[in-house]
Amino acid sequence: MINHFFDFMRSGTGVSYAVWYYPALFLPLVLLFYQLIPRTFRRYVLLVANLLFYVSFSGLLVIFPFLASGISFGAGLLMESISGNKEIKRKERTKKKKQVLAASIVLLLLILVIMKYADFVGLTIVRISQAFHGGFHWNLLELAVPVGISYFTLESIAYLTDVFREDIAAEHDFIKLLLFMTFFPKLLEGPISRYNEIADRLSAGEPVRANDLAVGYQRILWGLFKKLVIADHLAPAVDILFQNNIMDGSLSLAAAVLFTLQEYMDFSGTIDIVIGSGMTLGIHMHENFRQPFFAKNASDFWRRWHITLGTFFKDYIFYPVTLSKPVMKFTKKIRDRFGKYVGNLAAPALALFLVWLSNGLWHGPRWTYIFYGMYYFVLIELENIVEGPFLFLLEKMKLKETSVPVRVFRFVKLFFLVIIGEMFFRADTFSVGFEMFKQIFTNFHWNVLTDNLGLLGMDFWDYWTVIVGTLVVIIISVLKERGYPIRATLMSKPLVVRMLFWYACVFVIVLFGAYGNGYDAAGMIYAKF
């Protein structure tokens, strides 16, 4: 029977229904067993839950988080041993630690590349070979990719780097490290956590508290609302639009807007479920979204969207590259030759290029993802160059950054840039994305879109469900951006009012959520990255 359940979960339908089974069955059972078991053994309940959860999606590929944990555990202890060996000179100790760090990171990345990128690299070499009339061939491996491999690989790299820097001590308890690497809520979509943020709490076996349980499930309900009521209703329309993308610019624009909305609601909703799940256990993971569409530019947008990924790249790529000796020497040469302004842009530009190349590759083995990374690299570099002149222009026009015209202009500009980036991100190939982009400006007819609204896999009530649901999210986002105490206001109401409100939320999700017969399975978008 357990094998049938795992087969069901790995199927598309299983992924779709898992959104319900997870908060209604799996999580409550984990919390129940966790609470009933003596404190000393609670971490083993979590570990078993982690492994069962992972096996339900990836089967025997559960060996890969074990492997990443083993590499991290051994390399961490080895670096600690080198640090403690006072018979070796400090400079030599640092050199040996760097060698261990480099070797372990290369090994982790090699596993990631083989499992996720081997066919992409092989086929790319074939195309290059054919362009030069070469005879290179590649037999597709078609390897099954372990879910979440990009997430736990980055967490392993962060752990090892922090041990190398002596920001944290190497972990001597393998179970504790494995528990962190495989914590079931964050396995599929993050957020990318740091070891010192949650590891101790995960292993402590603290009892479940009523307030944590209530707050956690409130957050889970909010995530289910965004995922089931908005994102999953949009999934059929997005699929149809991108499958029939060359018809008209209005359809291309609709595809870009609807996919951006779907992706945000899907990813942020799933992250709400993840963070809420952690809260039920008293585990507070890092926020991953902060009203990104209220950002003033592309750089600020990425400080608010997928925050933990951006923080990882900033801490482990951007700053180390910028402050490295070769780059600092290069910056000095540029500054001496071209002046301070150009010199100050040189080092960040190089580091930013590596960050956005890594961002594109992290999403997966597709040229559209790499283009997506380079798209934001160019945007942010242009913003860095023109921000000074733009602020000078505002001053001349006697306008403040907070004035309504400036904020409207920045919102419209950012929204257009974001949806165009998402259009290329979702397109099957770069050429398809470019054709869709061209159609928006050269072959745009509103009537083509309005005439085809009934052919997008959504009926009248689907459209209204998405519209009303999106308005609710916008209102909540505006209140949060302005610092309005939403939760505190709700909690100040009488118990009866609060209970009626939460039961109404459950009713809305059950009544208006997209699931069951008539709906295609809509898996979690970021679970494949």
C-alpha cells in the first residue's frame, strides 16, 4: 500500500492533491507523533517525517540529500581539525582549509551538474561541434533529478563556507546536520536556510505550543488561498497561451501578465505554507517575499523576491568576488585609467554578472533561464548607471522619490520589465520568447484576446475568482507595505469573531480552490528548480 501511495504522490495528480493532504493529514500526524514522543526522541520523529516526505516525491533518490549531508559533515570536521592543529602555521592552515572547502564544493556542484545539467551541457557541445562541422555525439542520459537538489546543495555550500570562515562551529552530530538538510517543509521550494538559523531549534525537541500552532496554520491558509484560489485557476490559461503564442501580441501580453501572476501566487503561496509549517513547530524560517511589486527598481525587486536566494548569492558570490585581491587590483587599474566613477562600477559589474549567470543556471538547464539571468544583469547595470542622473533630474523638476507621479512611473516601468522577463523565462525557447515580444509591438489587437477568452480553459466563475482573489492579495500587500498591524488587529477581536473569520477562510478555499475533477494537476512551479 505504501508503494501505491508513493506512486500516487509522484504523479501529477498526487502533487496537486498533496496541497490538501499535506496540511490536512501529513502535517497534523507529524505534529501529533512529535508531541506524544518524549523530548529526547522528537528529532527522530522529524527525521523520519523528512525522509518519508522526500521518498514520496523522489523515491530512492533520497540518497542525494544523504550524500550532500555526508560531504558537508566530513568536510566541516576536517576543516575544524585543521584549524585546531597549532603545529601548522596559520597561513598553511588557511591554505589547507581552502583546499578542503574547494574540493567539497566542487564535489557538491559536480553531483548537481551531472544530475541536472549533463544532457544540457552535452547537447550544447553537440550544437557547437555541428556549427564547426565536427562529429561530436551525445547519448541522452535522461537522469531523474532529485527534487530540491538545488536547494540543499546551496545550503550545503553555505554551511561549509560558514565553517571555513569560522562563523559557525563544525557540527559533530550527523543526525542534527541531516535533520537540517532534509527538514520536510523546505525541501521542495526553500526558503534557503542557514544552519545557525534553525538547526538548534530543530534538534531541541521543544513541545508544540498552541500559539505557534494557531499562527502557523493561519499562515498555511493564506498560502493555500494564493496557491489554490488564484495560481491553480490560472494554470490552464497560461499553458494554452504559451502553446499558442505566435497568434497575436495581445495573447503574448496576456501570457506574460498571467504567468507572472501565477508564478508569484504559486511560489509565494507555497512559501507561506512552508513558513507556516515551520511555525507550528516553533521554527522560524527566513521570509522569502516582501511585497516585490512595490519595489522602486529591478534591484529592489530582487531584494524582495526570493529573498533567500538573493541573499545567498550576495553573501557567497557577490561580496567574495568584489573583495577578492585580483578583482580589487583590476578595479584599481580601471579607476586609475578611466576615473573613480567608472572604477567603482567595474568590480560590482563583474560580481553582478557572475551572480546573474548563477541565478539563471540555478533555475535549470535551459537557455531561456540563462537569458533571464542576463536580462536582469543588464537591467540592474543600466539602473546603476542612470540612477544618479535620474535623481538629479527629479531634483531639477522639484519632485521627490516618494511623490505619486514618480512612484506611478516606477511601478509601470518595473511591472512591464518584470512581465517581459517572465515571458522569456516561461517560453519554451529564446526564439519563441523573442517572437512573443515582437508581436506585442508589431501585431497587437485587443479583439483577438477578447474573442478567445472563452478558449483559455477558464469559465466565467474562474475569471471572477482570480480577479477577486488577486484584489484581496493586493489589499493585504498594501496594508503590509504601509506597516498596518493586520494580525494584531485581528487578534484584538473577540474569539467568536476570530473563529468565524478563519472558518470562512477555510470555506472560501474549499469552495473556490482549483482542484478535483475537471482540473489538470498544477504542480508547484519552483519545486522543479
